[in-house]
Amino acid sequence: MQIKGDKIILSAITSSDKDYFYTIATKSYGAKFWYDDIKREKRSKIAFFNDWTEGYFDPKKPKEGQCFWIMVQGKKIGVIAYNKIDEHNNAEIDIIIADEEDMNKGYGTDAIKTLCEFLLKKLKVNKAWIEARMNNPRAIKAYQKAGFKKEKILEKKDFFQGEFVDCIRLEMH
Ligand SMILES: CC(C)(COP(=O)(O)OP(=O)(O)OC[C@H]1O[C@@H](n2cnc3c(N)ncnc32)[C@H](O)[C@@H]1OP(=O)(O)O)[C@@H](O)C(=O)NCCC(=O)NCCS
């Protein structure tokens, strides 16, 4: 399954094609902003895919969540995903672009916008939401440019690089 945006194409990741996601999530430049270093370095492939369960890689079960490659001119530049749609019909989203050279070119904003349009219009999800660390201004800006609005600040919500840091919850209806 593919969803076309203005600058990117989202292409559903299937089970047979998911290993590169582990590489991006653990070894790329973007991974430093995504997971805490200690968690990331210790994360085996088995542990990683215990969290990112099969539902994320089965486009036939859209309510279980789904991971997509973010494609630019045929190249997989990153991954965007939504989690299992919850009992309130809400979905959390998450995104990572692998290389620094592919950042700050509007690809992330377009991927977020494209996925959220699919969730809200096609899957009739009530709202999409994310929690970003306050020390990740590029991510917050991209979410806001895509149409997310601040819901609240979550003080000392996440443990990152040796300290507890504030997070922001953003939502799109
Ligand atoms: C966060 C991420 C998805 C954003 O995608 P992107 O393609 O780089 O972002 P965009 O180019 O669409 O938008 C980024 C915006 O932030 C701005 N920006 C970049 N660094 C910034 C900083 N330090 N402070 C404030 N704004 C910043 C850019 O200038 C751009 O705004 P503009 O278009 O008005 O100039 C991508 O950078 C990424 O994957 N980062 C690593 C993983 C990560 O942080 N994931 C999110 C976890 S919540």
C-alpha cells in the first residue's frame, strides 16, 4: 500500500522488509534524537521487534498500527508509523528520518501531514497525537507545521541522556 504526499511517498513496510527499520532506529544519525543512547545501544533486534510487533507490518490489519517507509525519489529516507488505534479511536504517531542530509527539507512535515490525512479521513480516526521531548525543537516545529496543536507540557516525562526532560503532547483532530 502506498500513500502519495507532495514531496514523499509512504510505502507500507511488510514483515519480509522490516530489518532496515532496525538499522535506522539503532544506527542512524536520526536515532540519536529518537531513543536514549543507553536504551538504543543495548537494544537487540529481538527486543526491538518485541515492541514493534507484527501488526505494524501487516497492511491488511490497519487498526493494529502500521509502519511506512518515507520514500524520496525511490530512496528509503526514514520511517513513519502509527500505533494500534485505541479504544477512544485515537492513534499515536512516531517518525524518524535516518540521515542528517535528508533533514530540514520539509520531508518530515509532508510525511506527518500525509499520514494524518490518511488516519483522519480514510481510517476515520478521532485524533492523532504525539509526545516529543522539549529538547527536540526540530520535531516540534515539523509537527506544528503539519497542523498539530499543543495539548499540554508533561514535566520530566522522559529520561534522556542521563536526565529527566520535559515533553510536549501535541494533537491533530
Ligand atoms: C523530526 C523530523 C522527523 C523532522 O523532519 P524534517 O524533514 O527534518 O523536518 P522539516 O524540514 O519538515 O521541518 C523542520 C523545521 O524545523 C526547523 N528546525 C530545524 N532545527 C531546528 C532547531 N534546532 N530549532 C528550531 N527549529 C529548527 C527547520 O528549519 C524546519 O522549519 P522551516 O521549514 O520553517 O525552516 C526529523 O528531523 C527526524 O527524523 N529527526 C530525528 C528523529 C526525531 O527527532 N524524531 C521525532 C521524535 S518525536
